[in-house]
Amino acid sequence: MKKRILLLVSMIIAIVLVVNVIGSIFFYELAIKRGPKDFLQGNEDLEVSAEAMDEFLDGDWIEWTNDQPFETLHMTSFDELDLQGSYLPAKQETNKTVVFAHGYLGHGFDMGLFGEFYYKDLGFNLFTPDLRGHGKSGGDYYGFGWHDRLDLIDWIDVLIEDNPNVEIVLHGLSMGAATVLMASGEQLPDNVTAIVADSPYTSVYDLFAYQMKRMYHLPDKPVLPSTSLVTKMRAGYSLQEASALEQVKNATVPILYIHGEGDTFVPTDMTYELAAVTNTPHEVITFPEANHGEAIVLHRDNYIKEITRFIERYMY
């Protein structure tokens, strides 16, 4: 009898382990491996207002961005990927430059929505890279900000090599916001004077745990720790170590946090958690009813006003 019970328990454990392994590989390929992500189609958390959708898809910024004489820059990453970015000098020569970081599944072009303002109103140079795994940059996985933070710092070094007096603002959206915050915990050059983080998450693990519960009604354990292990083996980082929350504790640059109060894809509480452990000068600005990344459209005038005020305080 005892042998039968032991055999049954062993079989159950084996089945659970096999299911866990299969689930971990499934979630890695679902979210982290480079490629189309059909699971986001029809996701209610990403549904934006008609006004925002019209601006994202047909806004004047698209034609403006297409018409600009961007220069293509290339860089080899620490792990030998060919990364690509686009640089646009200001109309009048200046040292002031904004370095953008786009969101998940996006590319550098997307940040033209913000770039037009920096270029026209603030007179900045623009630099907007395709993060690894995105656009025309190499890579077979999405770094969710972790390896991207090192790429971003290398890009900053490229800009400094070209102009040692360059003054840089980092501006990231969603995954890009997490990227600039993860970079903030590294030893940034003094040329970086301010950071703008729009709709960031605390860590990749926290984000996935939130999405697993919301989208699939599943707890994070045991699949997510196993997915983290798969990610470590295949992409070289774990979901736990990819933490903006830990990085901002070591930040030395002023940070402006921005979040929509109606964000259901990355909860607004994550921004408050990040701000609570930030030791540098920082502010939190939230915008009512704005879903993920919508604030620039639904509250454009106030959005631009707040960014301008913050940048002028720490840069001019």
C-alpha cells in the first residue's frame, strides 16, 4: 500500500514538473522571445480612447517624423548585437539632447510623438534608438529594460564621444520608462541631467505576475519562477533581477514620474512604489482617466507644461 501511495505521489510530482516546464517555455515564447505577440490583440487593458487611438495611428506627428532628416547610427552591444538608432540635430546648434526609449514591441520611430515637442518647443537634438529585439536592432529576445539599460548607456557614450559637452534628458515610455529607470541605478555620466519615466513598472517579475493574474487568472507560482529560470538560460537575465525598483534606489539624477490614473496594463501604484524608494529629487504627476501611455494625448498641454517645468528646473 505504501509503495502504491509513494508511486502515486511520485507520478503527481512528475506531472506537475512537466506541466511547469511546458508552461515556463510557453510563457517565455509568449512574452520574451522576439516575434509577433498575438496575445495582446483584444487585450482590454490596452484599449485606449478613440481620441488617443486616432493620434497614435494618424496623428500629424507621424508625417512630421517621416519628413525629418534623421541620421542613422549603429553600435555594437556588449554581447555583439548590431543596434540601430536615429539622430536629428536641432535647427539651432545646441548641446541639449533627449534620448528616448520606446515601449514593448515598438521602435524608435514611435517616440516622434514626444520628439516633435522636444524639437519644436524646447529646441533639443533628438536621439531615438530601436531597443534590442525591436525594429532594425538585432536580438532574438526582448530585454524589458534590463540589458537595454546597458545599451542605453553605451549609446550615451557614443553621443558624448561626438560632443563631450552634450546635456542629456532620458525619456522613456512603458518598457522604455523601466529602461531609463534601470539605467539610473548605474554610474551615469554627468552629462545626464534628468530622467522622465512615463508609465513604468517596478520589475519584470512584478509586471508578469500582475498580468498573469489579470489575463489568465493564475498565480505567479510555480510557473513564473520557472519562466524566470528559462529566461536566464535563454536571454541571460532573470525576471527578478530586472528590477527598476532596486535600481532607482541608487539613482543620482532627478526623476519625473508620469502615470495615467486609469492605467490597467501597468498599475499606477507601481509608480508610487518607485517614487517611494527614490532618493534623488523627484516628482510624481498623474493624469485622470488616462490609460496606458495616453496622457500625452488626453492631457497634452498639461503634460508638456509639466515636462518643460521639470527640465527647465534641472537643465537650464
